Amino acid sequence: MDSERLYRYLMKNHSGKKDATLSSELEAVFLCKGTQIRKYINELRTRKIPACSSSFGYYYSENPNDIDDTITHLDSRIKKIELARSGLQKAKELILSRKEDNNGKED
């Protein structure tokens, strides 16, 4: 499978939010894992193909509102990832600080 096949499949079978399909269906159709589906969806989007998504699944859409909804969802994910990254960075700093306070002794 490649992203082009997924693109054609979405255009033909899942055009518009009302016809969205879950990743699990795409996995069954293309005999692959969800990680591969997400990779190909990302490839389509970077190629300027409007592969949209919602809580109902993935779909192809040329409706600007659908595209805006997907962008909003992606922005929300970016913010959550940034918070997780920041939390990990602070955890690392706390660990290093404790090690320095203990004169380099391991916990």
C-alpha cells in the first residue's frame, strides 16, 4: 500500500465528513496497522491533499469548513504534545537537580 492508493480510496469511498471511516476499517482494507495509515494520511496532507479527520474517522473533503476543523484538531494535538514535552523537560531538570544536590550520588 502507498499513500496514493489511500488517497484514491478515500476520494471514491469516503468523500465528506458524513462518510468518514475509522482507521480500523482502513487497516482491514489495506492490511496494515494504524501507524501506517497515520503515516500515509500525513503524507497526503503534506502533498496538499485534503485528507481530513474527525472523531468519526478519516475522509477526503474539499469543504473549507472540514479542512478548518481538521486544522483545529491538529493545533490541539500540537499543544498537547508541547505540554508533554515541557513536562518531560522539567522532570529531567528536577532529576538532574536532585543528583547535584546529592553530590552526584545515584538515588
